[in-house]
Amino acid sequence: MTGDQWIITLDSEVNNINPSVELARHKKHCIYRVPKILRELNKDAYTPQLISFGPYHHGADHLRPMEHQKRLSLSNYLRRARRTLAEVAEAMRPEVRDLMDCYDGLEGPWTDEDRFLGLMILDGVFFLDLMIWHTVKCWMPFMTGRVWMDMLRLENQLPLAVLDILMEVGGHKVKSLIRTNQILCLESHCSISSNRMRTTRSSSSVTRTLQNGDRRASKKGDSTTWTCTERM
């Protein structure tokens, strides 16, 4: 750029920013990328080893084997709920922009609403399958620790609103499976603007809640009931 051209360009970029809109969008962020300076200290600590949830690590070569299991979980979910994939997608579509805003720094293909929506459905159903229904083949004792760790990693999270919508769309047939597994509901504290329940927490808070319940259940036996508070 020559002369004052850079001033004109920068001034135009600044003028196109709406501070109130940007502030509102950033307030919705609840899932973040780990700063590069921390990641370089120990990359394995922040990288999922078996399962990817959300867009940040989706498609990594070492995580692709689990993608087939996700599709099996989705097939089971649709059959139990007696819903089509199109019906589930349409139920979640009105909230897709708010769900995208939960993630800090979405890039490339994940700025496409349809692709992002498909990922939320696929990963959300798989998360519920792992945590509640236990029908996927990977739920084996020798893998449990690694699965828990992947679910707790900072960059490997889902908005709780995704799980809420999937359970709501699934109806009583899906919810009855949750009660059968002695989980009455998922605690949610949602801030996404909607008439639905929304959350500023990510799926790791559910994981920690259920892990604590798992430890209590092991002490008290099968009669133990795990309870959380659902706000609709």
C-alpha cells in the first residue's frame, strides 16, 4: 500500500465492526482453544486420544476409527426415537447460530451451518450413548479411563444445549432409557438466548457430574439413583 491507502483500508475495517454485536457474540463463547503457548508444553494433554467431540479435532487421522461407531449410535437413536435425521436436523436448526457462537474461533468448513449442524447431531448422540445408553462397542473396562479423559479435554466439548435438544426430540422412548439407567436428567445452566434451556457450560460438566455419581453408585450398589436438576 502506498501513501494513506493503508489508513483508508484499516479505517474501513474498523468502521465495519459493531462493538455491541461483537461483545454479545463473545459472551456466548463457552468452549475455547487452548493457547498455543500452553499446548506446546504438552500437546498430548490437550489432544483427544480416542474420540473427538466438536469441530476442533474432528477428522484427525488417529480419531477416525471411532467415526463409524458414531454413525451406529445415530442409527440406534433414530430407530428408538422413531424420527428421521431430517426431523432432528430441523429441530436443531433454529439454534444453530447460537450453538456455533459457543465455540471460539470457528474456522474453515465449520462456518457452514449445515456441516456444523451435522457434526453436532452426530457427536451429541454419540456422547449420550457413551454416557447414558452404553450401547457402543467401545464401552469396555480397559478403555473407560481414556474415554473419560477425552470427554474432559478443554477443546473436546459440546454445548449442553445440543444434548437437551436431542433428548427433547427423542421423546419419552429415549428419555425412558435414561431413567432405566438411573439418570433422571442432566443439570443445565444455559445462557443461549432462546425459549429452550441453554447453557454456558460445556459437556465436560455433565461428564464430571456423572463420574461423581458413578463413584457414589459403586459404594451404594445398584439401588443408588443419580439425580440432577432439569430446568425447562
